[in-house]
Amino acid sequence: MPFVIPSEGGCQCGEIRYRLIGEPIFLAVCHCTDCKHQSGSAFGMSLRMRKADVELLQGTPKQWTTRSDNGNPKICVFCGTCGTRLWNGPGPLGNLSVKPGTLDDPSQLAPRYEGWTKRKLPWLRIEGLEASFEEQGSSRRPASAS
């Protein structure tokens, strides 16, 4: 199913709303420590978007900066009322990593990649991915088949 543009999303309480107006770069599953903590689950997901393709429609998100598992600074953008993480970034290339669970209809997306598999829980299997990486991004060597 093709990604419907524009697509909208927002936080749990509805204070923050945004719209995606461009094609996603990719959707990835992330097993880094921060994504697991942030999602409260076995992994997080990141929908890579160009910053210019993400429009803030309503509200004023808050942000804080932490360090990612590779040591780089990561800007975390969230709702100050309900705490929902909306996106991270912009990163070094100017892209945002939108949290796809905040979309009104996340069912139209399927992940293509997974990163930080060296931190992946041993019981977790995800079918149908194009590639897996031990750390972050395509510049790292692919992980062995899981």
C-alpha cells in the first residue's frame, strides 16, 4: 500500500498535531537502548523524513538533548503535557526520525531495516526486512542473519 500524503499525527492528549507532506525516506526498527526505554518495549521505530516535509500544525512541543548509543547528540521532541515523543532530530543530514506510532494511520507503513541489532533482545524475530545493522545506519556492516 502506498504512503498517503499528506498524513497527519499527534501526541496522545491531542495538544500537538503535525502533518507529513513528503515521501518517507525509510522506516526502521531500532534496538538501541534509548529507543527501548522511550517506547517501553523491545524496540522503537523511526520514520526517517526530510525536515521540510514535517509541518507542525498545532501546539508547541518541548525538546531535550541526550546522547545516542553512538555518542552523538540527539534532540528529542515531545509533548510537554502527555510526554509523547513525536520525533528526534534534526540529525547531521537535517532529517527527522518521526515516531510512526504517533501517526493517525500507521498501518500503511512497514519497516525496511533494523539497526543496533547488537542490542536486540535474543528472542525477537522480525520477518521481511531488507537489511539489519549491528549499529546505526548503512555505513556500518550488516549483522549476521538472525
